[in-house]
Amino acid sequence: MFFNGDVLRNSLLNRYFGKSFQQKRENVELGLSVPLPPVTHGPGAKILSRAGRTLHEVQSHLDREGASDLVVELVIKSVNSPSIFEEAVELGIALLEGGNPIIQKSMYSKLMGGDLSQAFFKVFYDKMKDAQQEIKSTVTVNTSDMAAKAHEDKEQGKELEKLSKKRGGKPNGIIITDELREELNQAAMATSQAYVGARTGSGEEVSSIILGPGSALEDMLAEKLERHRDREDQNALSAKVLVMQPILRFLQLLCENHNRDLQNLLRNQNNKTNYNLVSETLMFLDCICGSTTGGLGLLGLYINENNVSLINQTLETLTEYCQGPCHDNQNCIATHESNGLDIITALILNDINPLGKTRMDLVLELKNNASKLLLAIMESRGDSENAERILYNMNPKQLVDVSCRAFHQETLDEDDDGDDESCDGEDGVSPKEVGHNIYILCHQLAQHNKELAALLKPSENNSDPKINQALEYYASHTAQIEDRDLDWFPRLRAMSLAADEGEGEQIELRTLQAQLETTQQLVANLSQQLTELKDQQKLEDSVAVQDVAAENTSMVHMEESCSEFSECGVNRTQSRYSREANEPSSLVSVSGEMKERACDSLVMCIVTTLNQGLRNGGGIGDILRAPSSKEALFVARVVYDLLFFFIVIIIVLNLIFGVIIDTFADLRSEKQQKELILKNTCFICGLNRSAFDNKTVSFEEHFKCEHNMWHYLFFIVLVKVKDPTEFTGPESYVYAMVKVSKIV
């Protein structure tokens, strides 16, 4: 009975500590003096079952215990011990997994202290030189192998024909193509292996069964299996070359998350003797792809199943050297005396055969990494030098054809609905994803090549309708934003649906921009405003509020306008306030009619004055008792009624109505102004429509294609769901701004 390591460990823990034992996160003390910021996604967020913590936390704990310094010292002192060197590099990879910035900073500080950097990088430099020399001395593949392989296939065909004649077979009209022959060869090897296994397990009985007419076929299959094994042994990499896989992965993780200090340190250590590992990595790629032996058209003879993973790792490491961007490393790769750019371009344009016939997934991954490397070499550059170097030996038509062929290539994992989501997993990348990356590369290069820009536009002149279909698909699933240069990126399918449903809401979203800026200011000053509100609450709960109100002229005028006539009514005409009532409480008899007193208190006088005075067209005088002309206060009553009518009914109400009307007029004018601005001004760059008069690009084209506001929304969503270790330079910057809430 076999146990998984974690299963066996949990079983022993339950046996010794009981089933109630659980290793909770809060019970695991890592001894960190400063709490670590949480890592939400990426490799660092993975929970380690044994530690009960995330990978990032465990790495930081090991760094605190000196693991980073240990890796540096072991690498320096393991010159004569390849096994210790390899284990030290593996430990460094485990510590740097996910691009832990704490580990990177510790290693950088260790290397910059003293003269360790020269000895440290000399070890890797020597390993790279040894690997290059080993490849040059062991590579024996040449064009004669193609003739030998053709001769071998011809001999196999003759043997099969002889066997069919011996069995009395007749021609059946079947045409043996290269693909069918390859499948038959694989089936023959599998059958031969089954025969060998059956003979080993069953002894003489199986031997007696397979003897006879089929023994010749068995001998042929066994011989073919032996030749296949010999060929695999010849293609197997030596230990000096295999060690480059962990070395390149370690160097990649040192530069992960665009660590500019370590990117520059790999190129120049400012020591007496500098070891440029960036150039050495490019020369290693040049060497392993066989360009040192002659032509780039024979890449397929040097790339096989044994070394394709190492080539992919080399491309990924070179990509990490450049991203960020690190312009010095970009120039180092682009201007190197070796034909590194030509090799990378050839990996994209050329067919990698015979590997492509059996393992197309590996070839697709190779082309995908090569396209990412070219994009990294051109990333965020203000000049066109590197793009022109890439275009120098590249056929634009061939590049577009490669992208379109990848779109139409069928794979087992491809969905019929045309979904553009990648199919990363055991079966490799999706052909559409590879084609899409090459299409984005085409767009970046098209800014410097008019012929390529014209080829990217679907045209009726294309003889092959599949090209237009692929170009239309890529165009509908690609967006662009602009910081200093144009950056192209794939649109997520979900965001494409959101754009289709929300195009009618663009004006509303833009109108909210002004409100959004005000809201951001409110949030930024929230702490200060909260303190002020607390102080205001204390003032409202104290007697001092009256003093503050008395000092405010506006509040005094408001109070006077509301209470002046009520107080006058209380003092002068309190007995005049009476109204008809059905209830018998507080009733008085006036001329034989029962009326209720409505002004016995200041509050009732204010309520009655506002209620009756504003609702009656003539003011408060309509409900007061009509005075006799012979009364002493007749003139005062007339003056009171007229003042109430003119001041309250005419002036105050018209002022209120005027304010309301003016407010709505201002709102209408502001809305029209916003619509005018949004209609004639770019939301992103602020240029007016008049700036595009007599230009090659119209305002509508600029507004919909170059500075589409939805594309910026897509980009923010993309960086939120993308693996941080796969970020480009602009994506890393935007992601950092999103994390600190500087971008919504």
C-alpha cells in the first residue's frame, strides 16, 4: 500500500495527537517582526498545508533565518561540487517562486556587500560557457540526416511491401502519407513494446504464439524500436546542458516583477571583471538553436522533444530581462553581435519539423514565448530602433500568415463557440492565443511599417477568405490604450459582452466623471471632515449654538423673516386670530358664531400665520377679523396686512420661485455644456474636435479606436485577473495604482 506524503503525515498526526488536532494559521508562529502585506493571488498566495501559511509568508520567514544569504554563499563555494550547486539553485528557485520582493532585496543586498557579486556571477558565467561548448561539441545534426531519414522511410516501405507479398496481399489503393506513416510508426513501436512485455511475463508460451508468419513483422518492429531508442539516446542532453534549466529559471525569478536593480546587475556588476549574463543567455539560445552551424532554415533539425523545454525557458528568461521596461537590457539583446533577433524571428515564422508533426503543443508554446520576447524588446520605447531591427529580416506577409494559420489550427481542447479564453494546462497553450499574441506583435510593428499595417486590415482582395476571418476575429478581440506609446492587449470575452450592452451608457458614465472627482476629494479628506463633524455635534449639543447663530447675518435675516410677523401678531393682534372649529375645546363666541382661538402661543401663531397667510391669496388679512375704521389700531392693521402681502406674498415667494427657476436653468445649462464637451472633446486626451480638422485621423475614429474609454476599463479588469508574474511594465504600474486605490 502506497501513501502520499501529506496523507501519511496527516495520518501520523491524527494517531499521536488525536483527530481533533488541527494546525491552524493562528497557531503557527513564524516570528516575523513586521506583519506582511497580504498576497491575494499568484504563486505567493498558495497555502502550504504543512506550514499552514502562504508560500509568500514561509519564504519571508526563511529569509529572516538567513536562507537567502545561504543560497549566495553555497553558489560561490560549490564550484567543484555540481550536485551542491544544483541543490543551492533549486533552493533559490523555491525562495524566489512568485517573485518575492523580500527575497530579491535580501539577495541584492548580500551581493552588493563586499566582492561577492563578482564571484557569484562568475559561477553562472562559467556554467553558461561550459554548456555552450558542450552543445557545440556534441551537435552532429546536419542536412545528411534528412537524406538518411528519407532512406529509412523508403526501406521501411519496401519491407512492408515484401511482407504483404509474402502474405499474398493485394494492393488496396491506400496512399501512405507522411502523417499516416508517422502514426503507423508509433503504433509499430507500441506493438513491439507490448510484445516484449508479453514475452517477458509469459515466457515460452507467448514466444510460441508469435512465431510463424508474423515473426518477420515482429523482428521489423523490434528493430525499429531499437533504432528509435538509439536516436533518443543521441538527442539526450548532457548534464552540463541540463543544468542550464534551473540556472535560467533562477535568473528569471531574480528579475521577476520587473526588479530593475537585479536586471541591471545581471548585465553589469561595476566590478573589475564584469560578467554580462544577459548576453551569455542570448548566446546560449543562439547555440542551442544551431545557428552557429549555418542556416536558420534548419531549426527543426536542432529542436527536439529533449531540448524544447530548455529553449522555452531561455526565451522566458530573456523576456524577464527586458520587461519593466529595462531599456539597457533591451538594447543589449537587440544590438548583440550574434544573430539573436534573427533566431527569435525564425522561431515564429518557420515550421519546426519534425517536432511539429508529433508535438504541435510544444511548437505552439515555443512560438508564443518567442512572440512575447519580441514584444518585451519593444516595450515602452520612444524610438523605433529595435522595431526596425526586427523588421529588417522579416517578411510582413509571412508574419500575418503565421498568425492566421494559428487561428484555424484545430486542437482537441478548442471549443466550438470560438471562445478566446486560453486553454492553459497540461496540453499547452491554445492556438488562438498564440495567433493572438503574434497579431498583437504585428500591430506593434505596424506602427513602423506601412506594408504590415495594410496587411492587418481585412480586404476583399485577399484570395483566402480564412485570412479575413482570422483578422476580423483578432480585431474584435483586441483593444488598445495609450500612455506614452500605444499598448495593445487582448480583450476578455466577458468584457466584450459588457461593452456591447453598455455602449449606450457611455455619456452617462462620462457625465459621472465630474461627480467622481468630487467624490474622490471627499474620500481623500474624509478623516479631516469626520473630525469637523464631531466638533459640530458638540456645538449643537451646547448653548453656544445660539451665539454662533447670532453672529451669522444670513441666519439672523432668515430668523427675522420667519418670525417677524408672527411676533407682531402675538403682540398686537393676538385676539384677532380665531377660526371655525367643530370641536368644543378652546371655543369663543364671536357675533354668535363659535370659533377657536388660534394664537394663544408663539408656536401656534407661527403655524397659523404660515398656514393661512401663504394659502390665501390676499395674505394673512383674509382670515383675521375685519377691523372697524373707527378703531384705534385700524391704520396699524392696514399697514400690517399690506406689509405681509408685499413682503411675504410678492417678494419672498417670488424670490423662492426665482431661485428654483434659476437653479433648474443652471442645471439645464450645465447639462448642455457637459453634453457639448463630451460630444466635441476626447474623454482621454482632452483634444477638441477642431484639432482633428484636415488630419488623416478624424475625431470619430480617434474617439472610437485610439482613445476608446471602454478599452481603459478592459485594461483595468485585465490586470485584476491576470497572474502578476505575467505582467508587462505598463500592467505592473496600473496594478500597483489599483492596489493603492489611485485608480478605481
